[in-house]
Amino acid sequence: MKLRRDVFQAIADPTRRTIISLVALQALTPTAIAENFDYSRQTISKHIQILTECEILGQEQKGREIYYRLNPNGMKEIADFIEPFRKLWDDRFNKLESVMKNYKSEK
Amino acid sequence: MEHKTIVKAEKEKQEILITRTFDLPIHLLFKAYTEADLVEQWMGNKVLKLENKPHGSYQFEKKDEKGNVLFRANGSIHTVNENQNIIRTFEMENTPFPVQLEFLDFEAINSETSKLIMKIVFKSVVDRDNMLQLPFAQGINMAHNELQKVIGQLK
């Protein structure tokens, strides 16, 4: 249950939410992440640290640089992370079903 | 109760399996994928092109009220077997996401029910995980934007 509370704490902050959506698109260095904000590098580092501690972000060493990305392995509650993906497809398929039921009755 | 749409994404694999049972005969399910005006209705995108034949292609687009393109995707259609399967690629334009390969298998369960098994293969495990987590990331941002809107109205 601890992790769950931590995840909520992590996403409660708008800056951290933005960081999550940035690294969801591609792995980024702390510098590249910080470029998206007016805050100091230190402030951004603090947010990255919290997200890493909550196992939302994972680190990846590429040469000299450390890249951050959404953490696929450490996410013990992976179901929580993929539920929005499942929901997206479920909604889409529900729509398909209703469109085709109307189509059938129109004929 | 088991969900109608099931997503299976095993760790360290570069594929996703999406399975869905429909209260529709198989020919109607298949039609939903091959007729442009039906695709537009359920996907909510404009269909710019849809050629359902081997070596055909498609392109979908979504614009906001002002005409700005919010989303555009395209792909090549490799195989189309009526009421059986479609094999195609999918790529979101202007995003870092690489192209993905999609296998759509249509199965009749009985005369009124059918099933779609969609297997999506990604360039890498990381690319798969990024795609899997995109709605999560967008979701929390959207929730945040909604909250901002509500707060904005209070002012």
C-alpha cells in the first residue's frame, strides 16, 4: 500500500505531472527535462528524485549521460499504468459496437 | 466481472495483445474496419485515405474547431482477407513514436458474436512501454487541465 500512496504523492504536483508526460514520449536527460521549465535545475532535480523514489521514473545510462524514462520494470502496480490504455481501447470498441448496431438497424 | 476488452502486455516483450468480444456478427465487425464513413464514426477521426487491399495505405486525421491538426496517423495495408484478418502498419505523424506492425484477427464466435484479436508489435520494449503508458501520462495531464479550468472559473 505504501507504493500507492507514493504514486499519488508523486502525481499530485503539476511540475511532476509535466515531467511524466515529457518522459512518456521519450527518454530524456535531466538537462533536457529542465529546459521545459523556468525553475532551477536543482528544483527539477528534486522532482526527478521524488519520481524516481516512487519508481515512476527509471534511469538509463547512455555513455556519460543519465536518461530518465517511465519505469517499466519497477512498476509493481503496472496494471494501474496500463488501465488508462485498456480504457481507451474499451471506449473505442464500445463506440464501434454501438455504431455498428445502429448501422444494422438502419438497413 | 471480466472486462470485455483485455490488454495483455508481458514484461520485456515488444508486443501488446488486445482482445475484445463484440455483440456483432463478424461481417459487421469487419465492415467497421473497412468502410471509411464507419471508421470515422467510431474512431472520431477524419479518414483521408483508406485502401483496403494488399499494398494499399490509409491516413487518419483529427483537427480541433480552429482547424489545427491534433493528430494524424498513417500506415500501409499489407493483407486484407474479408472477415478473417488485416495486417497493417501504424505510425503517428510528428511524434517520436516509431512505426508499429498490427495483426488484426477476426473470429466468429457464433452468428451474433465475434471476437477481435489485435497484436501490435513495436520496434523495441521501450517503445512498447512508452505507447502503453501514453494514455496514463495524458490522463493525468488532462485531469490536471480540467482542474485548472474549474479553478479558472472560480476566480
